[in-house]
Amino acid sequence: MTDTTGIAAEIAASHKALPETILEVDKLGVEFWVEGEFYPAAIDMNYVVRRGEVLAIVGESGSGKSTSAMALLGLLPENARVTGSIKLLGRELRGVDDATLRSLRGNEIAPIFQEPMTALNPVYTIGFQIMEALRSHDRGMAPSIAKEKAIELLRLVEMPNPEVSFNKYAHQLSGGQRQRAMIAQSISCDPLLLIADEPTTALDVTVQAEILDLLRNLHKRLDSAIILITHDMGVVADLADRIMVMKSGVVVESGTVQQIFHAPEHPYTQQLLASVPHLGLGVLEEAEVETDAVGEDGYVVPAIAAIRERASEAAEEVIETRAPVLSFEDVAIDYPKRGRVPAFRAAEHIDLRIYPGEIVGLVGESGSGKTTLGRAAIGLIPIAEGKLTAVGTDISKASQKDLFAIRRRTGIVFQDPASSLNPRMPIGQSIGEPILLAGEAKGKDLDRRVETLLAQVELPRSYRNRFPHELSGGQRQRVGIARALALAPELLVADEPTSALDVSVQARFLDLLQELQQQLQFACLFISHDLAVVDILAHRIAVMHLGKLVEVGTRDEILRGASDAYTQRLIAAVPVPDPEQQRVRREARALLLSASRQVD
């Protein structure tokens, strides 16, 4: 850790000289003019942000949390109308001209966006972009001084080799390094307030933990005020001092972290917390298991703990004496050379079996080879070595005709249903297409099959004529399941199917997947980087790291008794939605990392 000297000491000293109250928001409203009518996105928001405080604004997609935060920066589109009062150090911001707002951005309020790859300019080095931010707010700063300060900022955010990283482009950095570069740019002009909009959503759990550590350390060392916008309650438990819960543009509850997590009063807050996956639910007492709730839209929102209990009961019925549906035997997978990209081995020495009626969770960080195994399992990627058997057929020796037969008996659910469904095709046609191409039904028989599948995934029959853009994210994912189950597969590959879903929608999806799997008894390879989700569903877990399976075992063996050092670090990095537990886990993780560095 860098000492609090130099630029950090300067920023901290300037912040400590500020008044206690940084931001005052009074009756803030945001409306959008659409087709001749105003639609509200945020309604009568009232809150205060104090110096050195982290305020978390939480809620699901469409709740208005990001819209209300962008109103502070004046970054809303032209069809937006903002009402109410926004005061920064007592100065009214609403209604000021664009030139004043531009001078405020960076100098006094700075954003940290969700996806740094789109926020950073790909044609300039990160060093140049930080220098540009510095010099745009201090026209008299010499280039040599700006470069020196940019490198110091990169060092402050713990960028590896800051002098070398200064000359790199965004695509040459990892996801965590890009996020560090963007944070360095955000704090470059000593802002009074940072607005962190889902700063860790796109990151793996270990990288997420590093960025959370960085934000926490910067917050303490710089005495910065932060507005944290997120739907991840584990992140909130790790960072926040106070919480505001939003639903449909309205703040339904606010309070300290302890009040919201341990004594939530509003039914929506209670439902939201009950829907959050919590690593370690397997050790809850039976009396602690929450019950399902009914959302305002009429859908049942299952309690995550209840899903976990039902999955534990189902796990006892999995019988491994039957032949495996999917079997990897010392499998290696290569990607061939493409242009300037050399050939490389994506996975090797893979030994894994999945039995009928079993869900195996495949976990690991981005680039570990998880998706590669999933695609190979249904014959989309050839293997280089070993033997891969799917639904009774050796894929390594299969002809095109054999592969076609294999794909009729397997299904796949993709991460993003919006891009995997044809936008020009009604969802009924998308679901029925596999059945029609397989020659199993047509005409009225096909219509009946489609309606049965819609009923199985709890969608009304009338939805068959809707297009994907007319459905919510959770509804599109249900269509993806129905399509994958159209031919009653013996094997289902689910590739990160919940990563883009809100927590309550995710809870419904997990409950539905578990129910269908128990009814149809298909084998499932569930690929995810979210160990809390895997803890809910999986009977066994396989951990991948750098193209190899480092550990395979039952859910409890892996998540509560891992023997491999990488698995231990992966589990320790997962934030849990409980402030006290998260503090203990953070301290344990620090000890684990310290021990691993000493071993290295």
C-alpha cells in the first residue's frame, strides 16, 4: 500500500477543509418527454451526502437510481426535465448553463462508469487521457508536470508498473486495470464527490474485490464523499455507510447499513434482500429460511434460502450409478491461429462427468475456459486430445450427421437472450423453430407444443406473438429456456444465464430452472462466475483456472472446505450481503492474500 503522501496527502487536506455537508438534494424529480407525454423516472428524492461518507443508492433496473445520479452531473438527454433543488456546498446546480456544468464535472463531481472499455477512448493511451483531464481543468499546467502527476495518480490507484502502463491503450489492459485507470482519471482533479455507477458489475469476483479494496482505501485516505449506485447488495455491505432503496422512481426506504440489512421496514426492501444470493446459505438453520413473496407484477419472487433448501433435498436423489450424460476424459481444446493471434491451448487435462438429474456448477474467472468447455460439450468446438462423450456419442469421432443428432438431444441457454433471439421473429416462432427443423411437429401440433413450453416457463400463451424487444430481461431469459427445452434435451448447458438479471428476476429464474430440472431430469452444466448462485443450485462444483480443473467436489466440499489455494481465494473474494460478515470475510481474505504472497 502506498503511503499517504504526495498527491494523496494534498487531496485529503483539501477535503478535510470542506464543510460537513457536500451535497443537498431536495424534491429532485426527473421526467422524460416521450410521444407527447412526460413519464417520471425519479420522484421527490430528498437526501444529503456528507464529507467522507459513502451513500449507496440501490434498486433494480428501471428504479431510477442511475437517472437521478446523472441529473446531478447534467448528463441527461434533451427530452429530460429536472425539477427540485441540487446544491453542492450550498451552490444551486439546477439551471446553471452548460459551460458551468462542464467546469464542475471533474473539478467538483466526477463519475466512475460501469464499463471502462466504453468510457475510455480507444485511440489514446490512458496516460494521455489522464493528462488531458488534468490540463483541461488547469490550462497553465506544463505537459511534463501533467505527466508526472498522471503517473502519481496511477500509482495511487495501485496500477502495476505505472510508468509502463502510462503508455498503454485501454485494450492492452485487463478489466481491473482499465477500471483503475478510469478511477485515476476521475480523481485527477480532486473532485468533492465521486459518483460510482455500478463500478464492479462487469468484473470477476477477485477483480471486483480488488476494486472494492481500492475504493475503500481511497475513500479513507482522500476523505472523499461517494455516491455508489448498484444492485449488488454484497458490494453495498462492503462499502456503504448509508443506503437509499429505490423502486419505480421513488425512495421507499433509507437508513444506515445496519438498519437496512438487519431491520428493513418496507416490504420491497425485505423482498429485495430475500432475493439476494448469499454464499453460505447451506449452513442456515431451518427457522431462518425465508418464504416466497409475491411481487407487484403478480409473479412469485422466491426466497433464495428456500430455493437452496429445495435444491438440497433434490440433491439426495441424484444417482451416480447410471451412465453419465456428459463425460470429459483427459480432454484438451485448442484455438487455431487467426491472423496475428497465435494458436493457443484453452483447456487441457479436463476430467469431468455429469449424470442424469444432476446440476454441475462450473466456476472460474473470465478466460479460465468455462465457456469453451460448454461449447465443446454440444459439439460447437472440436477437441484436440482425449475423449468427450455427450448423450452416449463420442464427439471426438462424430460425423456431421452424428453432431446434428447430438444437438437434437442437447440445449443451451446463453448469457444474453436479447442477442440470441432473432429480433424479427415472434417468440413463438423462435421457440418452435428447433421442433420444426427436427421434423417433430408442424401446424397445430407445433402450436400446441409451443404453448406447452410457454406454460412450462410461466409465460402467458398470448406472448407467442410478441417480439423479443417487447419483453423484459427476465421474460426473454424464460423464452431462452423454453427454446433450449423444445426438444426435451438430456443435457442443458446454461452459460452465465443470470449475470444480466436483477436479483428478484434472477431468483425467479433460478427457481424455474430448478423446478424444470427436477421435472424433466436433464443433466445441466451451469457455467457462472457467481459462486453464490452456484451455491443455490449445484449438486457438484468444478473450479477452473487457466484452462485446468483445479478442484471438483460436492457443493459443501468446495464452498465450505476447499483445498486448492485458488479456490480459497475465489471464495474469499465473494462479497456477502451482511456488513458484519463482510467485514470478517474481508479481514480473512487479507490474511489469505498475505499468506499466499509469502508462499509465492
